[in-house]
Amino acid sequence: MLSNSYNQLLVLCSFLVAILASYTALDMAGRVAAATGNAKRWWLAGGAFAMGLGIWSMHFIGMLAFSLPIPLGYDPLITFASLLAAIGASVFALWLVCQPTLPWQRLTLGALLMGSGIAAMHYTGMAAMRMLPGIRYDPLLFTLSIIIAVAASGAALWIAFRLRSGSPHLMLARCTAAVIMGGAIVGMHYTGMAASQFPLGSFCGAANSGIATNWLALLVIVVTLAVLAIALIVSVLDNRMAAHTAVLAESLAEANHELMHLALHDNLTKLPNRLLLEDRLAQAIQKAERDRGRFALIFMDLDGFKAVNDAYGHHIGDGLLIDVADRIRRCVRAQDTIARLGGDEFVLMLELAGPEGAASVAEALVDAIDQPFNVHRHLLSVSASVGIALYPDDGRDQRELMANADAAMYHAKDSGRNGYCFFEASMNANAQSQLQLMHDLRLALGRKELELHYQPKFDAVSGRVIGAEALLRWRHPKHGLISPDAFLGHAERSGLVLQIGDWVLDEACRQMRAWHDRGHVDWSIAVNLSAVQFAHASLPATVEATLLRHALAPSRLTLEITETTAMRDAEASLVILRQLAAAGVNISIDDFGTGYSSLLYLKRLPANELKIDRGFVNELAHDSDDAAIVSAIVALGQTLNLNIVAEGVETAAQQDFLTRLGCDSLQGFLLGRPVPADDFPCAAAEEVIR
């Protein structure tokens, strides 16, 4: 037999190429498994070519490392056929490991087919030398090489299948597996080479007509490494792009989730909004119908929130709403739904066995909201009006339940606020009436249905008219003349009170200008300010503009605010009142004695006048306590150099008592009722003056 030898450098190169080819195969398996559609087919074709070329190159470099004492060469067609066998085996391997499962039966069959393909590649490559006489093979080593090929193929398929997707240490695992697989492939090759025997006198038929070996090894190594490197680079870039795409997809999913959350939740309180409430309400109705269950729909509105919002600004109002939402959460269970419909309206949906549970929750809500709130160092007080509708007793669909809960809430407001009411059928008519009244009120200004009546004010000593108080009336086309008590509460809740208040101020100043032009230049006009109007930042500018528009001296206008309004936020009130006083406007503290004034703040208020509440005047003849209170108020006013006005004078005894006490001016039905401007007693006043 001819003796043979190996080029150790090429043997090492073949081992390194085997490792690199194995790593490429593992990486390609991951790319093919992750791809879909056309991309999957392209990765399968490109991966199989790179993998097949790598395995074939390892075998071919190993053969080039082999030398005999005779010239050697390789038939191009047969050599190309061995390359096709390697690529074919690689296509099958990649396809197999990218299947969803790899049971042991399929793994065994795949190992046999792939091992046979690799063995076919090797021994086809050996046949490319066209040795004469033919190569003899040691049966034991030949069989062993086939077994190694099959075993190596099985191990490679199993490892590639397990490592085709991500793992905590994927790179290290693939490198380790590549070394093992490369070693197995090299072992199969050199076992097959060891099985080859070349008889003495043999010669290579492809030595002169085949491919020369002097430069072929270098070319094969360079081309193979380039192909494998390109495949790996493309794979890495694609992997990074896939990772970037995955990050973008995750970010998009998070953004969609956030958008969905924003679409279904109130941005301020993070509670469900109307859209999500309607969905949950529909589900609750379906569940209750199916299980014959019951639930309560609770409608809650804050009393006094608009005044807080107007007085302190939206920043404080928003903080108050957030605190209110937190208190509501503490009053209900986790499975109950709380929603904010907008503004200061909240809705709760509670599963319950009977109305007692709803009443208990409503009572807890009212008590919780009634406690003072500390918002950005402002101590704020609001209350809650709560309406309750029960399913199925008070409605069988969303619209009916919401409308009835809302009607019950308005009934709670009309009943004194800071409480709760269950819906009753009679409330529907009242709720409809209130909604119609609100609608009509919005149109009243444009239709010029609002008007002022004027109650004369008299000098207590001389009895002459010194001015008038402007009192608002609404001449409704159907209901006739309506007093402000019936509609101002609605105006405050709807925000119309500012527009109405500006109209009242303008109309009163216009009328006083007309009376001045008729000669009553010493008269003054008194206008009542609502709490919302008084707290609005534009009030001083509005007053100055109105006086300027009607050429009315500021001293001829008296603005009346209630004691409660002035003391609600004494420091803020001081700022506004000082601005008005600086403009020359008179300030009157109305309903004095009914609130909770601090004498310290009263002393600091730039007021010109105290107005004794009619409640004290009514009982002067029968109640010594009221007489003592009135005497104390008059004495206090005189000490602070304030004018004292008593309203509600209805008897001569009251007039005489108040005059003797030292009141400066009087109002009341005894002296003059509120009348339209055309009916104001100007002629009588002129006679008194003359």
C-alpha cells in the first residue's frame, strides 16, 4: 500500500472551517425558524448554501491536506457533485430543525438521511481522484465513518433544534455546540480517510486533467471563509434589525396600550370615563339579567365645587377633584366601578343584594366628602349630593338608569344638599322640569326676559329716599315672574351666573345714570354679588369698565356681599375688596350676624356698611335676644365708623326701634316694595326732598 501523510496546517484549517461551518449552521437554523413567508424561503436557501459549502470545504480541505507519493488531482464534475450532496444535506437539515416539533422518530430518520448525505459527499469527493486501481476501504473503519456521520448528524440536528431560539446564554451555547459538532464532522472525515487504502502502483487519473492542488487549498479556504463570514454578517445585521423591530413593536404595543388607557380613563383622576362606564354598565346589565341579580348606579355631584374653582383657579380645583377621587376609592370595594363623567360629576356602580348596601355606601361617601380638604395649603370645604337608582327596579337600560340616578341626585340637591336620595317615580317630572328651566335660563338673556326691580332705601331720620337696591327677576313666558331663589342655584351650577351678574351690574348702573340725569344725583345703587361672581378675578376690572361706560361715579355704587362669602377665604376676600375700595366703590356686608365673622377680619375689611339681616328685624318686638343682637351690631358698626342698614322693616314699631338705635338707613315692605324702574317712587321722593 502507498504510504500517505497530512499537511498539519491544512488539517488545522479544516478543523477551524468545520467549527465555523457548524456555528453558521446553528445561526442559520435560528434565522430560518424566526422568519416567515418569503423571508423564510430565502433564509433556507442562503443558509443551506453557506452551511453546505462550509461542510464541503472542511472535507475538501482535509482531502487537500492528504498527500501520496504520486501526483494527485480532482475531477471537477465529480467534485461539484460532492458539493451538491453537501448542500442537499444542509437543506434537509435546516428544514427539519425548523419544524414545530422534533420527536425521536423524526430525529432518527433525519440523522440517517443527513448522515448518508454527508457520507455520500465524502466518498464522492474521494472518487473525484479517479484512482486506478480503485481505492480500497477497510470495512470496519468505513462502517465506523458512516456511524460517526449518522451520530454527528443526529447530534447536530438535536443541538440546532434546541438552540434555534433565544436562551439566556445563546452565544456561549452556540460556540460550545459548534466546537462539538465541528469535532464530530472532522472525526467522521478523518475516520473515512483512514479507511482508504491505495495499492502499490496506483495512480491518480485526474492528476493531469483535473484541478491542480498547489493553489486550490488557498482558494477554497478564502472563498469558504468569505461565504461563511458574509452569511454570519448578514445574519447578525438581520438579527439586530429584528431586535430593533421587536423593540419598536414593543414600544408601539405600549403606546397602543397607553392610548387605549387614555381613551377609556379620565386623564386627571385616572378613573374610568363615560365610555368605559357605558361598557361596564352594559356588561353588568347582561350579567344581572342572566343571574337575576341586582346592582346600584350612584350619581354624585359636588356642592360648592364651582365656587372653589372660580375662587382659587383650575389648578386648585383639579387638585380637589383628585383628592375627592381618592376618598371615593376608599369608600368602595375593588370590584366596584368608579367613573368621572366630567366636571365634578362621579358615577359608581355597585353589585349588591339589596338597597341597604347602596345606602351604606352613599352615607359613607357623603361623610367622606364632607370632611375638609387640604389642597396646596388651602383648606377647602365641599359636600356631595348623591342619587341612587337600582337595577332592575329603576330602569332596565343604561339611558333610563343614568337619567333616574341623575334625577335622584338633583332631588338630593333640592332637599338641602350634603345627602343622598333613592330614585322615586315622581322625581322624573321634577327632573324634566328642572332641565327645561335650565334650558330656558340659557335663553333668557338673549330674549331679554331678565329684569331688575328696585327696592328703595330710606334715610332713617329724614325718611327721604337715598337710593335703591337692584333685585333680579325673571319674567318667564310661561311661569310668569320668578324670584332668583328659584333659578340662581342652577345658574351657579351651569356657569351662567357670571354672565347674569355682569348684566345685572350693567343694567343697575344704566338705570342709576338715568335717575341721575333726572336730578337725583345723590342717590346710590346697591347690587348683590354672588359668591362665584365675587371670587372671579375679573370683577374689579368689570366694575370699573361698567362705571366708566355709564359715566357713574364709583361712590354711587354699593356692592353687597354676604358675610359668609366674605369670610369663606378671608385673605383672598381682602385682596378683592381692597381693589374695589381703591376704585372708590362702596362695600356692604350683607346678612350680617348670620355667618361666622371674625371681628379681627371684619376690622380689616374695607367695608363702608353693615346690613342687619331681616331675620333679626322680624322678631324685634317679641324676642329680646334679637333686640340685643341688633343693638350690638349697631354699636359695633358705629365703633368701626360703618353705616348701618336694616332690611325687612315691616312695622312702624320696628322702624321706630331701629331709628332710635342709630341705624342710618332702612329698607322694608313698610317703606317700599321692590318695583320695576318705571314704578319707582321718584315723585314722592322729590316731594320729600323739597
